[in-house]
Amino acid sequence: MTTSTDQRETRRSARSGVIGLAGAAVSGLFGFVLAVVITRGYGPAGAGAFFAAVGLLTVASAICTLGAETGLLWALPRRRTGPTGDAARLLPVALTPPLLLAGGTAVVGVLAAPRLAAALFDEATAGTVRLVGLCAVGLPVLVTAGLLLAAVRGVRPIGAYVAVQFFLLPIGRPVLVGLAAAASATVLFGLVGWLVPALVAVAACAWLVVGPLGVGRGVRLRPARTDWRDFWRFALPRAGSAAIDAGSMWIGVLLAVALAGQTEAGIFGAVGRYILAGQLALQGLRVAVAPQLSRLLGEGRPAEAAAVHRQTTTWAIVLSWPVYLLLALFAPGFLAVFGPEFAAGATAMTLLAVAMLVNIAVGNVQTLLLMSGRSGLHLVAVLVNLTVTVSLSFLLAPRHGVLGVAIAWSCGIVLENLIAATAARIVIGQPLVDRTMLVAAAAVLAGVGLAAGTAVAVAGRGVSGLVIAVALGAVVVMGLLALPRVRRQVWRSVRQRGG
């Protein structure tokens, strides 16, 4: 790898990363607003039902998608777009099986709604049966939206994807759910408000995809036999891991509601909202660089791909570790926002926040594996996560409630990330950790630890302590950035040369 090509690729990832991070910040803010709207509007039991419904939809849509969204993200950057290209031939290949499966599942879901409601909720009332039926009806919409979003990311600049995924959906949902909660106390109308933005996203993504692919301008849409074989050879192993990845928190919610009741599920859902919000920086970086990683690895340039990975992991540590350290230390203060009933989830939040420090530290190793075409290895890591999470949940949740599910989920997260990081290092054959990453991690631990420890000693772990910790942290950051040497080091890290 030459220095010039390394610099070119890391600069490209830096530009995309900034846009992805901006979108992730907006999405995280409005995701938190949505959690407040749900918990305040419906209370712990109602929020448990709402989160369980969203969890059911999320897991079912990920299963029905069959890994095709990751397949599109992997395959499209390696194909030619436009009317004379071969990228458009992937649309029928990627869309047909998932949409057929989603449609069939929706029919079964409507017919089996009473049984599903009895299994999921405290009791199968008319309201919970209608809620499950609505989930079934909304399933094809979510599957279509997810597939078209992946196509947008594969053929358009990242700004188009960010506009839909990080702006339209997260902003539209709290607005519509809030209006529904104000108009009616039923969770059913709230879920309608949650689904409507996905319908809008389908229309927006369809419009964004047809131009670059040359649809309607004479492009050939009939796939070759090799298109089906190559695409689904990659996508099918991803199908299982995609369902688990997309529904990681929601699997916890479903286990909580089934094993410990709706109230415990509502508390776990609130905790999970904070945990997922902290991961949005990593998610923003993932969607920013995934097509770039696929292209580099497809061209046989693993050293440059590893440089991009190291750069984005450093960014993720700097941006996300402070969030998780604060979540771990000030869990009671964060949960007080949702109401006093949610204080029981403080220990669970602390445990999960510590597990997520490991998740951030290894970076997007799962994406690195997937974009290298090794979806089977990724599936192994995810299956270990699922097995550990479910087994420990059945063992611990009936007695310990939300804490038991949090212990199970934390163990699964740590094991999956350690396995995936080891596999990625072997497959890529390049170092995935460098001195810049280690220095960044040490600086974050020292800075946040000092500010947070002082705040806990002065005001405790509640809201007052949290405010003091954030204020002290801001003062430290502004003081450091005032030093020219520190500013130069930050700029060098942003433009990291990967060695």
C-alpha cells in the first residue's frame, strides 16, 4: 500500500464519516425523544407493549429480509451502474424472495394474532390481538424499506441515505407517535404513527434508486443465473445473523416480556434506548464506509481497508466511550428522565454500558468480515451471541427480571465481538489496532473518569452529578483544544494515515 493511496482512502472515509456521524447524532437525539414520548405517554406497562410490538416487527423484518440488504451493500459497489451497467439486475434477485416471504408471513401473522398475543403479552386482550395484527400488516412495508435503503446506500452518495435513515424516519416517528398518544391512550394508534414514516421512506428510496441504476432508461433487469447464485451464496449465511443483529435489543425486550412481564420489558426497553443511542456513532461510521470497504477488499487492497477500519474505530472510541462511561456511572440520573418507575433498571444499564465499551473498542469488525464476503464467519459469532443470550435469559430472567436479561445480553455482546475481531484479523491479515487507537482510549478513560469521579463524589449518581460531570468534561475538552499542540494532534488523527 502506498502512502498516497492510503491517504486518499482515509480522506474519503473521513468525508463520509463526518456525514454519517452528523446523521447519527440527529437520529440518536430523536430516538431518545421517541423513547421519552413512549414511556411518558404510555407508562411502564404500555411502553412494554409498545416496545414488544416494535421488537416483534424488527426481528420479523430482519428474518424476512434474508440478509439481502447486506447483500446489496456488498454487491452494488462492485457493479457498474447506469443504463449500460449490470447493477440493476440485482434488484429482482434481492427483492423477490424477501418480499414473498414477508407477504406470506404477514398473512400467517394476521391469522395467528390471538395465539401470538397470548404468548407475547400478559394476556391476549382485544387490544393486544389487534396490535399483533397491525405488526403483521406492517411487516412487508419494513422489509421493502430496509431493502431499498440498502440499495440507496450502494448507488448514491451517503447524504441520500442519511436523509432518509437518519432524518426522515427518526424525526417523523416521535412526532406522529406523540400526536397519537395525545389523541388516544391506546398503543395501537401509537404503532400506526411509528409505521407511517416507513411508508414514506419506501417512496423516497424508490425515487432515489431508479435514476442511478438506469431503471426506465433501457437497463436490463433480467438477472443471469450467476447473479442469483453469487448473491444468495453471500446473503443466505447473513440472513440469520442479520435477524439477530437488527433485533439484538428487541430480542431482549421479547425475552423480558415473555419471562418477566410487560412492566419489566418496559424498563428494559427504556434502558436499551440509551444503550442503542450510544452506538449510533459506530452505526453512522458503518454505513459511511461499508461500500468503500467492499470496493477495497474486492480490489484486493486489504491494507487500505484496514487503515480505514482503524481510523473509524478511533473516531468511535473518542465519540462513544464518553457516552457509555457516563451511562454506566450515572444510570439513575439518565433513567429519571423516564419517570421514577424506571429506576429499577439502573444496575442493568451500568452492566450493559460496560459491555458496550468492548463493542466500541473492536470497531466495525462485523462489517469488515461481511464486506470481505465472509458472511459465514460472521454468522458463527452472532449465533454464539444468540445462544448465550437466550440460555442465560431463561436461567436468570424469571428470578432477576430486567437485570437477568441485561446479564445475558452483556455476555452475548462481549463474546460476539471477541470472536468477530479475531476472525477479522485472520481474514484481513492486517493489524486492526494501532498506537493512535490506544492513546485515544487511554485519554478518554482518564478524562471522563476524572470528571465523572469528581461529580460522583460531590453530587452522587443522580441528575445533579450527571450535570456536573458533563460540565467538567466540557471544560476539560475546551481547555485541551485551546492548546495548539492538541489541535494539531486531533487534526492528524482525523486524517489518520493508517500505519
